[in-house]
Amino acid sequence: MTSAADPGAERTPRTTARGRGAIALGIIVLAVLTLWRVVLPARDGGPHDFTGATMGTTYTVRIDAPLTAGERATLADTIQARLAEVDALMSTWDTASQLSRFNRHGSSEPFPVSPLMIEVMRIALDVGRQSGGAFDVTVAPLVDAWGFGPAGEPQNLPDERMLADLRARTGQDLVRIDSAHQALVKIDARTVLDLSAVAKGYGADRVADALAASGLRSYLVEVGGELRVGGPKLDGTPWRIGVEQPDPGARRVHRTIDLVDAAVATSGDYRNFFERDGRRWAHIIDPRTGRPVPYAGASVTVLHDRAAVADAWATALTVLGPLQGLDVAERANLAVVFITRTDSGFVVSGSTRFGQRFDRAAPDTSQR
Ligand code: AMP
Ligand code: MG
């Protein structure tokens, strides 16, 4: 902006000398910056999202950090590889998976497995024990009989006799970890396993651990609805997670939970259910009856350090329901919250640990 009265006109010689200095400095700065860009590629401030398909569902990973295009590509490969590894081990849908091969192994000879399988089985058997058998990895024949397995819906649903037969083939004492041989052992050679209720969470843990090992601090990993977050976000605020209302008709957030370095899993009868004989049933089996859990419009959200543990517990607590489930959660000192649909709105009941750690805000009742 110049004007006729610009006093700068009288100082032309001095300005020119200073100007030359400034131009020289500018050139040096530009040269350094150009060199810098060549040596160190540009970083995009983020957050960076990675999405894809895995384990018959989808995943989303958000990394809150500046990344170069090269780093982004490497991380995309790492995420994909970690999930593919879990899928190749634990899928019941892939006939070549390690789990499918173990399931076809019709013998009580130890079957050597990956250390990851041993780790997941330890979590599964531990939750199975603590939940009094509500969580049961040997539930596979019942899952198939009710039509939730790879074979799809059967011609006839199981009758009492068939249920009694199938139940005799289930129970987690029919399988054992042989640590010395890093193997799984069938006590009953017919035993078959289903890890679907824990594998998604385990996949989220594997990705989170890989991201942490790459030096990243702020990330969110979601696999089929099971979540694990690393740190707070880059700006220091916690990750804010929406917990869905157990409403089959609408996907609405019932409340939010702020998380730092934690995992959260939700299970419920409201999202994945089927209708038969005028009734709704969840895709989760109650191992005590051999039947699917009847629909009650309930969800349970479990918070834990590890997503695999949260995932397994969310399934177990869906079997147990809000009353018994809350008792068991208290005994196991778990942070859980049940949301149950009633005629007068949604009833929220959280465990003591949930209240202490996560329930700083009052329950959100605005959407009742
Ligand atoms: P989730 O979505 O994590 O609750 O897992 C549900 C899946 O776990 C089902 O589709 C079955 O394959 C399997 N499953 C069903 N009932 C049980 C149970 N009681 N214990 C362990 N796994 C189960
Ligand atoms: Mg689960």
C-alpha cells in the first residue's frame, strides 16, 4: 500500500541496502526450505484415517499425528497385516485358518498353535471361568445348530434331544492349553472352538500394540465395533466415544465416554438378532440352555485396558443379562454399563468401577 505522501520515498538508498539484505536472507531461507522438503518430505498434520475390511466386518483406524505419505503407506500395510494375521489364525469362516484346522483335528493329540492363539485362549478361558461358563469358546456346535455359523440357517432348528446332545459336547473343560508344547488339546476329540466373540477385540489390540511400537502416541483402533484408544488425542483432550442406544430401529448415541489409553467393547441383542416364531433372538448362545439369548433390548459396554478382554466380557455379560451380569462384573471388578430398553425409556446401570473411572458426567437421559 503506497500513497503520494509515502515517506519511504525519501529513504530510498537505505531501504535499498536493507532490501538487498532482506532479499538475500529470503533466498537463503527459501533454499534451506527447499532442501528441507527434499531431504524431509512434507508431513500432513492429520488426523489420518485408515479403513478396510477384516474378519467379516470393517475396521477404522485413526492416527492423530503428522505423517509423511511414506509413513502413511507403511502404517496402512502394518494395520492390514496385523488384522490379516488374526483373521488367518482365528476365523471360523476361513476353512484354512489355524482354528478351522484345529477344529478338523479329530484327536486328543496336542495341536501346536501360534503364540497368539495361546494368548487369546488364555483370555477366553479366564473370562469363561470368571463368568461361570457364560462365555464358552466350545459353543461352536450350538452356534452352527442355530444357524449363526458359516453353514447358515439349518432346515430344522434343534429340538430338546439334539440340544442335549450338543450341550454334552460343549463346556470349556473339554479343551486345554498345553504350554510345554505351545499347543491346544481336545479332551473330547469332537470339540470345536469359536473365537468370534474375542477375535475382533484381539485384532484391535494387535493393531494398537503395533502403532505404539512405531512410536505413535495418539490413535484409535476400531474393529467391528470393538475399540482401543492410545493416549489422549494430539491436542491432549481424551477420545470421546459414543455408546449406542440399544435400539434396533435407529443408530443413536445414548451417551458418550471419554477415554485415554483404554479399550471399550459393546455387545447386545439389539443389533444382530433374528426373528423366528414371532420372537427375536440374539446371535449369542446361552451355554447353560444351549439356546440363543432372547431379545430384551439390552446392551452392555465393557471398559478395560485390553480390547480382547473387553470383547469377551461384553459377550459373557450379554448372556448373563443386567441383573446377574452386574453381580458378576462387581466380583470381577470390571467397569461395565448396561443400557436396557423399558416401556418408560432406557435404564442405565453401571458397575462401581465404571462409576469411579468413567462416569464423571451424569447419565444422558435427554433421548429417552
Ligand atoms: P460378539 O459379537 O463379540 O458378542 O460375539 C458373538 C459371536 O460369538 C457369535 O456370533 C458366536 O460366533 C460366538 N458366541 C455366541 N455365543 C457365545 C458364548 N456364549 N461364548 C462365546 N462365544 C459365543
Ligand atoms: Mg465379544
